[in-house]
Amino acid sequence: MSAYLNGEFLPRAEARVSVFDRGFLLGDGVYELIPVYSGKPFRLDAHLHRLQFSLDGIRLANPLGIEAWRERILQLIALQDFADQSVYIQVTRGTPVEGQPLRDHAFPQHAPPTVFMFAQPLVTATAEQKAAGVCAVSAVDNRWLRCNVKAISLLANLLLRQQAVDVACAETVMLRDGFLTEGAASNIFVVKDGVLKAPPPSNLMLTGITYDVVLELAARHGIAHETGPVTEAEVRHADELWMTSSTREIMAIVKLDGVPVGAGVPGPVARRMDALYQTFKQQVMRA
């Protein structure tokens, strides 16, 4: 399996960066994840736009133009021997040039950015897993205030996600000042009285590709939905609670903090949305 590093495609085991790279020393960089279905990247332009937003957010010039990004991503996909992929892109502020401090909070001058990409198989949840649903825990969202920037410094997310792993649950549902933000590695949706509700995009959350698709499908197929602030009470008294991501797709949370959500099984809106999503995946994502 091949990776891409600073202009070169090479075996993953041979990819090397300096230990003085600011991504390694300071977490100074951003990333992007692109789902690939049947060898075709889904909404590539939207992902590259989001990458540009993140680069702008940390004041790092984009090292490639959009066509150069597209060409390299398609080459990387073609080099893999599996069709469904998750392409990971990481851009860091690079390694300081000779004569500059090796570890300084201030941006180094004239340091070329490090550009790294690799692909791995995109493995989604099984029908059996979706039929069973998952459990989750809740926690205070104690991350920084720029969560819509896909920064590589994800330590807060890791610690929050581990709270769920420690009790054999799938996700941590995060709450800030009494309102839902997102999951540690997913977006969260609430269903109450047949209405699908999600927090609106903001600096406090990272809206994923599946978040967008879910709302588009709801609008297209007449499912009542809205975006707006979701209170902790709405989360805890929801008829249905979902986590969504490229790998989990639409996954019902059937127990939160040990308490059943609704009837304690995936609800009818989740089942309908998953059916619509699977059709969309076959007809559009793989088209």
C-alpha cells in the first residue's frame, strides 16, 4: 500500500518525517478525511474547501492548488488494492530551517509545510450492529473554541472518547453549557415526536459529510427536521438518539449513561434514514 509524502508516492513503511516537524512537536497542523466508494472520492471539492478553511484557520498557506490536490488524491486512490477507502490528508507547518529554533511557539519563517496522505479500507457498520444499536456516555465538552477547524491536536477528543471505551460503549455525547455539541468522533442527532433535530454548524462542532447527507435526505424525503440549539434535556428525553459518521453511517444510540433511549432499540426514523442512506450510497456515492 502506498502513501504520499511531500511530492512522492512511496510504500507506507518508508514514509518518514523529521522529529522536529511541528506536527510532531506541537500538533501544529490540520487534517482532512475523504470517504471513497468504489474507487470514487465522495464530494471531493467540498472536502478540499473544508481543508482550505482549516488551513486558513491556522494561518498556513495551502501548499497545493485544487487541481494538484485532486490529481494526487486520485493517484493515491488508484494505487490501493481496495475499492472503498478512507483517504487521510495531513498538512503541518513543517520543520524549521537551519538557524531557527527547533521548538518555538512562534511560526517559523520559510519552513516548507509537510504534506502527507495515506488511504486505508473504509469499513462501515454491519446490518447486525445497526439493528442492535450502541450505548454511549455523556461528558462536558471541555475542548477549545475552534472545533470547526480540523486540527491534528485531538487530545481532548481522545480523552473524551476513551471515557466511552472504558465502559464498553461506542461514543461520548458532549454537552457544553447545557447544550449538545457533538460526539467525540461523530455528529449527534435527536428525534422527538417524529422530528429530527441537530445542532447547527458553529465553531463548537465539526459537521461531517454524513451530517450533511442526513439533512439533505430528510429534506428530499419529507422527514420533519430542523437545526437549532439542542438542550441537554432534549438529549436525555429523546425518542431516538443517533451518532453519524462515514464509518458508523446512521447508528442508533439505544442507551445513554446506562438509561435506555426511547424504547431502548433503534427507532423508526433511524431505520428509515438508514434505508434512504444505503440507497443514496449505491445510487450516488458509487455513481
